[in-house]
Amino acid sequence: MISKRNGLAAFLAAGAVLIAVATSFSIASAADDSAASAAPTAQSGGHWHHHGRGEWRIYHQLGLTSEQKTAIKAIFTAAKPQLTTLRQQAQANHLKLLQTNPGESNYSAVVAAVAQSNATLASQRTTESLELQATIYNTVLTAPQKAQLATLQAEWAAKITARESTAAQ
């Protein structure tokens, strides 16, 4: 029988995958909303950005043209069905765990199946995210923007490393 601690760990892992996939989906959704921000107004301050996390936030620092913003929106729009499917599958896994009583005889089997499914979903989400990055990098960005992106990514990685080393102390 699975311990309460392991059951909680599986539940938290499922939640983490759900959040990760939802974040991916929110990036795609934000791209759908970027049409309004792609044409900056005096009120908006001329900023094009979404409220995504991590590396996706870097793109708004690259001085993208309106054509590049439109191209990125098209890339996210094309990826949205896959991202939606991944999010829905993660939600279904989360719901399955919530609906399964730890006292049931098949609880360990359900947790194991959900954990395996979540691992697959996390792998698919990573692949999809990296494919989106590669598409944007190879088809949208100019050589100077690619160089600036490399610098921004190195700075971001250094911040993460510094934060992790501080947290470990």
C-alpha cells in the first residue's frame, strides 16, 4: 500500500505537471491576445508582451517588428490545439487522483498510472516548447536578435544558478 507521503508526492507531481502545461497553454492564449498589443497605442506604452514565464518573456526584449509579432502569433496559434490537448490530459489526470480515495484497493495502481501518464505529458510539453522555440528562432528572429537572445538567455541562466546556489546554502 502506498504511504500518505508518497500519495501526497504523486498528487503534488500531478499538480506540477498541470501547472506546467497550463503555463504552456497560457502562453499560446496570450499569443491569441497579442493582436491588440501588436499594434501599440499611446495608452499601452507601446509594449508587446504576454504574461508567460521564463524564457518566453525574453522575446519582448528583442524589439520585435509588427511582422515578427504576427509571425510568432501564428506559430502559437498553430501550436494551440496540441497545447490544449496536453493541458486537458493533465487536468484529467489531476481529476482522476482527486476522485480516487486513498483507501481504495486500486489506489496504488491509479497513482502509478497517473504518474506514468504525467511523465509522458511532461516530455511532450518539453518537446512542444522546444519546437516552438526552434521555429521562432529559425524563422522569425534576425541575426542581431539571435545574438541578443543568447545574451539574455545566458543572463537568465546565471540568475537561476545564483538563486539555486544561494538556496542550497
